[in-house]
Amino acid sequence: MLNRMKNRVLDLIVAPDLPALPTSSGGPSHSSSQNFVNNKHLPDKFIYARPGFLNLSTQDELKASADHNLRPIIVPRDLNAMPWYSGYAECINSGKSQYNEDQAAFSKQILSHPSKQYPDLPYMYFGIFDGHASHGCSLAASLQFHHILHEKLVDIIELLLPKRDPVPESTIPLPLFFVKNISKDELIVGALESAFHEMDSVIDSDRDKYRNAGGCTACVALFILGKMYIANAGDSRAILCQKLPQDIFRAEIDPKHLQNGDTEYHVFSTALSWDHTPDTERPRLLSTGKINPSLMCDSYSAIEFAKKPLSRDLGARVMYRQGTMRGWAFKTLTREDLRCPTLVTGEGKRSRLMGTIGVTRGFGDHDLRALGSGALIKPFLSAQPDVNFRDLTKVISIPGDNNEDGEYGILVMATDGLWDVTEINDVAHTVFKTLKKYPTERHRYTMAAQELVARARGRINESGHWRLNDSRAAATVDDISVFVIPVYQYYKEFVEWEKLCNDTSNNKDESSEGGSSNRMNISSDEPDIEINKLVLNDDTVSDVTEAKEENIISKADVDTSVDKTNGSTFEKINDDNLDFDTRENEDM
């Protein structure tokens, strides 16, 4: 009985066709609720499809990829279509939803200035999106986000591109209101942040014209100007897998970390993003509820107790915290404290906002209402991403050691279907173990992605349950999507582009130096642009005078010495194209 009731409740959460629960008498009315009830009759904005680079062009292929019993692992057919032969693999869930609600995309673009006084600036984008309550939001983001991001980068093109010809001082006067310094890094971070917010606004504006799109998380990688930027909103993740000589680590290394077969190397991973769940964002959510109690519809409390309060505790002193409090304090328990459940319940991946949703940042969910109370959840959600970056020009590289993938790292981006059952260090070990088996093959990164998906998917047992291959633990039943990206391949392209820019500049007559203080000079080394204020997040306008460039760099450790050696090249070997892989996972 309890299981049947639980399944019905879960169906209400994920089914895209069901209307929202009616609001309680104390809850505010909202004009979008009627739209949400009726928009199931509206058309989808985009027809369901898998990522275009998989080339699943027929309905039979789509149907085969969506087999919930077999859960085939899908990889790209044409490896030449993948930038730098990057790897990608995916598989559908075990029946949680009809469609695979994950989506992925990549795009190689060039920033060109109409005046041609700047050299063209190439950049590469990767994005991975995990949908919920429908496939519409993740599909829309995968098809539209890179266009929005490109527009944001075009807005700052003159501040990013190195000039070919000297520009007269009078053509770029410095406005008098410019009083704060801004670096190129902050401009690119701002472009990513504003693109996230605009993507969410596009989904919002589509609600009256198209079927409910649900919501999705977003994890994006941008390679530009010799740096790798990671922007994340939700619980998809990006990590950097590295393999470095053991003797560069002064601390004693645990032997269990040397599982790649090369005892002289140490394999490790660095998180480049962090999950946004009700548990990790508890202070922000409780603070929002405390400041705007009407958003909780008299159905929730913005106070968290160390222990669930009971009637027998009335009048007793209990520990609590609320709003942005990080520590705990005592208060006397009252009946008002017992009337409503707390805004955030549970811990870790089991935490829920208003007992309904387990992610607190991303796109969409504009019409999502809490179970029971009918309170709108969107006011507590945010499209604001965390953005971190890594300067690839500061990576230590030893010429001739043939370890560029280990030094510059392998970027792994994946939805939570992988991370729910796999530790980040295990991912790094799997990646380098697989790459060692295929040292020169062009499909080596695809094989690494396929192996990661196969391990997380596991095998189905006699009872019809999916179990991890090396244990009896449950495997993931969610959709799984994984990118495996060789960072060094981008850095090689950047070095060639930088050399081309320098050669072009040297061929021109050297222009006179000097200029007044009114002239703008944009440099990635020292921020020279000045502006009045910089919006850092939804709620705060912060003075960034002290936000030096080194303080914006990712929480990941960044190497400090510079080596722009072009490094060894990789031999391209012809190989058969990869297609559906339905075989059982083998130890690779």
C-alpha cells in the first residue's frame, strides 16, 4: 500500500502532462497556473531527438536508443565530427521516463570584428543538460544556449580581441564614470552568467506558446583565449582528471591511488563545479523564505531545527538556525514552530525543497508547484551559475614526456546519472586506464566515455535490477550522458592562433607608442578596463576593486609556471566508426 502511494506521488512529480495541484486557500493565485493546466494541448517547441552529432536520423534508431530493458550505450558514428576526437556516450534510464531527458551539445565558433582590424578569435563550447518533468527544457537549452552565448561574446568582442593596428586615442575615449577595474576574465564570466539568465527567460516566455518544458540543470565548458571556463547550475558536474609524475608530490601518496598501471604516475581528479541542491543551498533558501514569508503560503517554515520538534518538546529549549546562519542557537519551542514543516527537508541527494524538487539551480520550472500546498517553487530557484576557470598557459609541461593528457588534464562532464554511483577519483582512474589501452587510436576518448557509462549503468540481474559490475550495490537507473574532452588539443590550437597573431603583428610597421591615460587597454595579465559596478549575483552588487584575477581562478589548484611548448603531435589512425553498443560491460 505504501509503495503504491509513493509511486503515485512520484508520478505526480515527473509526469509532464499532469496539471499542477490547486493552490490552498491561503496561497496566492497566479495567472500562470491556468496556462500550466491547459498547455498540455499546445505543441512542443522542438521535436524530440537525440544530439545531432549522434546521427540518429530515423524513428527506428530513436526507438532502439530508448529501450529501457536493454539500455544500449550510444556513441557518435562519425568521430571526425567530434572536436579533437572528444569522447561522448549516453544511455537511457531504466523506465523512469519515456524519453532520455539528458541532452548534450557542442559548437565551434569564431568571433570576427566587422572592421577587420582585429584577428578572428576562435572558441569552443560544450554543454550538457539534465532535464526533469519533461525533455522540453533540456532540448531547448541544447539547441539555443550556444546562440545566446555567442551574442553575449559578440557584445564584448572589442574588449577581447587583440588589435592588429594601433587605434588613435580619440577613437576610444574613457568615460568619466569608469572608476573600477575589470579584467577579460570577468567579462567572459559575465557573458556566461548573462547567457544563463537569458536562456531561462526564453523558456519563461515560451510558456504561453508551447507545451510545458519542465526544467533542467546546465553544465557548460567554454574554451577561449587559452583558458577553460566552467559554468554550472544544478547537479551535473565537471571534473579535471590528471596524471602527473609521482616525484612532484611531496606528500606521501596512498598506493591505492596508483591504479593506472604506471607506478611512477599519480592519478587524481579536481572538481570544477559543485552541486546545487536544497542541502548545499540551505542558507540561501531559508534566507529567501525569511525575507519573503508570503512565498511559503503559510505552509512552510524558514527555521531549521537540529532535531525534529515534537509536541512533547513545547516550551523546551531547542537548537535552531534560520536565514543565513551557519551556526546553531537556542530558542523556546512554540506551537507556531510545530505548525509547518521546514522549507528544506532531508540531506544530501535526498534533500528536497518544499518536499518536491532536489535541485535548486538551472533553467525552467516556472510553473512547478509544491505538492499539497500548491506554492510556486520558482521564486526559490535560480539560473545563476557558478563559474570557474583554469589558465592553460600556466600549466607545467615537460617536453618529450608524452604526457600532455596527464598534464593539461582530461575534462569529464556528465549528468548525475554518473556521479550518483561513481566517485570522481574512480572516474579519473577509469579514464587513464582506458586511454592506456588505446594509446594512439583516435577513438580512445570515445572508449573512455563508453567505459564510464557502462560502469555506472552496470548489469541487469535475474530479478530485473541493475547492479554495479564489481559489487552488489545498485547501479544508476537514471539517464547517463558523458563528455570526455582532451584539454591539450585545445591548447595546441590556441598556441597556433597566438603565433599567427604575433606573426601578423610583426609583419606590420611598428606603430608609435604612448597615449594618454584616457585610452582603454584590455589585457589578460593586468585588468585595465574600468567600470562603475559589477553584478556578481542575483542579490548583490559588489565592489570588485579587490577582486584580482588570481582570486577568480577555479578552486582547483592551478600551476604557476608557463610553458607554451607545442608538444608532441598525435598520429591519426583510421578506424571503423563506432555505433550502438549493446554488449555487456567488459573489463577494459
